[in-house]
Amino acid sequence: MQTTQKSISPTKVEFTITADQALLDRVKDHVLADLAKDVNMAGFRKGHAPKALIEKNVDQSMLQSQFIDHALNELYGQALIEQKLRPVAQPEVSISKFVPFTTLEFKAIVEVVGKITLPDYKKIKVAKKVEKTTDTDVTAVLDDLRRREAGKKEVKRAAKDGDEVVIDFSGVDAKTKETIEGATGTDYPLTIGSNTFIPGFEPELIGLKPGEEKTFDITFPADYGAKELQNKKVTFSVKIKTVREQELLLRQTRFVTGYEPGSSVRMPTNPDLRPTVIASGWACRESITPGGRRQLLSILLPGDVIWCGGDECPIDLLETVAITRLKVVNLASALRAMDPDPATFASLLRGLKLLQREEEHELVEHAVRLGLRADQRIAGLILHLFDRCRRIGFVTGRSFVMPLRQACFGNLAGLSKIHVNRVLRQLKAEGTIRWSRGIVEILDRRSLASIAEGSRQGETWHERRYNDVPECAAAGA
């Protein structure tokens, strides 16, 4: 292949490329082999006829067209590599000479990344601009963050400044009574005092209760974005549908960290700052198997300790991952804010260490559970999670929320999704549990405990259901 290059501009070049015979022969063989797949010839299996016969029996215009396409692509790519150019657009290609399968010459004009000369940046001097931050600035930012993360509670009282209201509104020309395009909304959420609406609109909503309506006039400002509404007087009719009170977070929420589902909980590098507990949500302990698979080892619920601080224990080496939206409290920072003397809360920290020791014992029991039959593991795990949720008030009657999907539940039980589905179908068919839309209801705890205990090996589930097996609250836990 011969290539000549001419620069049209600093960012545009022209190639003249002439192919050699060896490349043309290789391209022709490749095209014939590709076309042979669709050629049927008597005496030969499809795709196995000699290339000379294939060439005689295919459409010559199609053969030459594909030959040119393949050759141009290969030659153009090689030229870019040889000339060390980076194109930024498709080339303009024109064929100069073409004798089928023996001669090919073409020109290509293409936009490329021009030569970049780095200036002596060490001589560039920029004056440092010092921004002064006052306590007022910090407070304003914190208050803004509090408003962004604020919870909302529906109330029946009259709306006041700072409340979020859901409104239906419509606007008409105050003179002609014609509807104003774009001045109508349904179920529109608006925070009173946010100054995001037309000036003067939000204060009119103060004092209105859910279900009440109000009509008032607003004059659009002279610098309003839509020229047709500048200085226009508009009559608005508004109906309050919902009033929500904002529950602002305390400024001390810097001790609280939120995590989205699937994200890892970060462990403080300073051991003295590690005492951390779960405030809300579900998390799990994970480890990575030698094969690279994630293995769930235990479930963490609100009130559970993630790290205790001090000397590292084996459980600190496991990764903690959020299952649902998670909030964790750094107790070390919170306690120091109340009293800088660490001795004040020494007994509390000792209690946290005892709780972590309990989790270590549960991990051992979980390892024992993994050696049981599939039905024993699943029944025991359901009872274990039910009892843990009951201790923290997460159980309603015989039901509790189960945010774990069946595949994740199977991972925790050391079973495949197929095994989990098979056992759960059997438990549902027997009337032992009901699992639907993330809610698990234990219908027959005695049978479930009997399955978890596996106290009578060899018996079928039907036989165990009708035998008098004492209920064991901690069965399988």
C-alpha cells in the first residue's frame, strides 16, 4: 500500500492511497468466501464450491461492490494508523482508478484532530481569589440542606409559610377573561416561601385549608420571561387540595449518613470514630467467595451495630451493604457533641460490643444452618427474621415486611433461586406461609417450626403438619 498525504488545513488532510496486489487478492478471497455461503451449486455442499466457480456464478456488480467496500475500509484504517491521525468525522472518498481486482486508487478527505502544542503552563500566573465564608453563609447552606432532605407530613390545618401545598390553579386575563396559555395546573406541588412562583402568588395561599378555594389578581413583573405576560394583570383561581408540613432535620444530622440500596457503608478509618448503629432500613453483611461470588452472611436491622471501634474483630472485615434506603448514626460523633469526655459513655460502648458479640454467635448459627436441608434452612430463616422484626416492632399480627427478593433470600440461605422457589411453593401450598408483594405472613407457625427443627427425619411435610410438635420460637434461628 502506498499513501501520500496533503494537508488542506491544520485540521483537514487528503490521502491518496494505492493498494498493492497482495491486499487486493486477500480482500477478493474474503469477499468470495462470504458470498459462497449463499450460493447453491450442483455437486457441491452450500459454501464449499471452489472460489473460481463461485466467482463465475455470482452477480459481478455485487462482487465488485463488496470488494470495493472491503478494500476501502481496510486501506483507510491502515492509513490512519500509519499516519497517526485521529479522525473526527466520516471521510469524503472518491475513487481515482479501479481495474477489477488488480488496481485500486482512491482519495479520502477527512477532518482530524490537529496538532496540539502545549504552552509553557509553568509561566502562567493566576491571582488567587480568596472567598470569605461567614457563619451566616454556613448556616444558610445547612438550612437549605435541611429543607431539601425534609420529610413531609400531611396536615388538616391552614397553610403557613414553609408548608408544601398541592394545588389546582387556572389564570385568566383580568380584563377580557380569556384563558392564559400556560397559567393552568393540576396537582401542582408548591412550597410557600420558596419564591419559585410568580411574585405575590405564594403569600395568597397562606391561611387556606385543604378543600378551600380563593380567587385573586396578580400583575406579572415587567421583566417576566414571556413578553406577552409582562405587566399583565391575571386573575387566578386556586383550590388547595393538600397541605404538607415540612419536618426539618436537626442540624445535628451530620452524625447521620444515608445510603442508597446496593451501596457499601463506609467504615471510618479512625477506630475511635467507628461506633455506628443503623437508624432505619435493612442492610447485610457480605463476603466475597474465592470464586468471586458475593455471599450474604447476615441481616442488619434498625438498632443493630455495624462497628464498635477499638480493636478490630473479624466481623469488621466483612462488607456492609444497604438492602433498602439506609440511615446510620455515627454514635461516636453524636456522643462527643453531647459530652467530650469519652468516659461518660464507656458503659454504652461496652454494651455495643456485647451486641456485636451476639451477631458473631448468630453468624456461627447461620453457618450451622447452611448444613441443613433446603426446607430446614428456609423455614428457620423465615422464623429468625420474623422474631428479629418482632423485637423492634416491625411485625403486624403474623406479617412482616420482607425487602429481600427471593434470589437474595436464597443467597442468604445458601440456595439457588430454583431451590428457594420450590420450597416456597410447597410452604404456600401447605398453608404454612403467604409471601406476596414483599409481605411475609406466617399462617402456621407450629408447622414452620417443625420443618425448621427437622425433628423427625424421614417424615413428609404432611406427616409433620399433623404431628404434635411443640412450637419453638427460636427454631432455625
